[in-house]
Amino acid sequence: MTAWVVNARALLHDRVVVDRWTGEVTASLRSVVEQLVATRVVAVETLLSTAISERDDAENARVADQVSIIDGELREHAVAAARAAALRDREMPAVRAALEAVRAELGEPGTPTTGLF
């Protein structure tokens, strides 16, 4: 009986040692896996950030080109409007004189011409 008790205690001791060792190995393995996962997550985030930045740069360049084209068109319209206004201002005295001549022929000599154009 004593031998059986001694043998049972030895087995229980061995079981505790193996259980402790298994817990330590599991904790160590968990730590290594968590570190590996964290490292890979950081690497993927870096790649993703780089890709997003490159896409944003390309999109910004495309938008800048479109804005440049629109600015050019606006400048062309502004120049055309200025030319039209200058032409109108140059031709206005002749138009007013012709209007006065038509009014005079129609018998409306006193009709005011200011504020028409």
C-alpha cells in the first residue's frame, strides 16, 4: 500500500509538472503568435496606407488637371466677354446715332436715349 501511495504521489507530481510546463508553453506560444499577428497587421496597414496615399495622389493630380482645364476655359470666356464689351462700347455711338436718325425720321426727336444700353 505504501508503494502505491508513493507511486500515486509521484504520478500526481509529474502531472502537476507537465500541466505547469504545458501552461508555460501555451502562454509562450500565444505571446509569439500575438507578436507575429501584430507585426503582420502593422505591415499590412503600412502597405494599405501607401496604396491609399498613391491613389489619393493620382486622384489629386487628375482633379488638378481638370481644374486647370476649367480655369483655362474661364479665362477664355472672360477674354471673350471683355472683347465683346469693348466692341459694344466702340460701336455704341454709331448705334445711338442710327437710332436717333430713325427716331428723327419717324418724328420722335425728343425721345431720351440714355439708359437704353
